[in-house]
Amino acid sequence: MRDRMEPYEQDKMHSIRSRIEKDLFRWPGVTTKTLFGNPAYVVNGRIFVILVTDGIVLTRLDNTERQRVSSVFRTFPVTGRSGAVIKSWIGVSVLPSDDLSPFLPFIQISYDRAATNLG
């Protein structure tokens, strides 16, 4: 898994994007925008998850939650275009064949925090 948000590969991620959007677009106020060339999911103008090639980036988890994610899933550090690690974000490896339901509780936490402007 790469650690930078490199160009998004739509063909590779189509299945995951379709499945994740089926859930996310049921949540109140969710919209999309493009960030670093990747689909980003937003509520109240705040990004809560980004879809990257081979994974997702959770942007609103606290340190304890990021540690929990790391203990359950294969994760990777996220770096911005400058190469600096964005310490408050965590990348999670996701394969096209993966069941997305184990990831949803953590996406929900990130969404809730963005929706209420906490974190």
C-alpha cells in the first residue's frame, strides 16, 4: 500500500466506490468533492472519509480510535502533497473483494464527528 494519495484509479476502485456510496448517501447531508484527485465524502463542509486507490482515509478519528483501527485492519500513514505525514488521518487498506461492513463503524464515527464539528 502506498502512503501518499496518488492518482485515483477509478477502474480499480469502482466496486468499492459503488458499495460505499450506497451506505454513505443514506446518511444525512453527505456530499462528495474531489481532494488530491480522490473522491472525498463531506458533511457540513467537513471531510470525514476519502476513497483512495486500495483503501480509505479516515479524517476525524481521535488517537484512541486510530489505535483501534490499527489493531484491527492493515493501515498506512497518510502524507500530503508536501510529503509530510498527516498525523490526525489514518489510511486503511481495502481490497475490492473486502466486505465493507467492518469499516462502517469507524466511518460512522468520523462522520458523526464531522457532522457535529467535533475533531
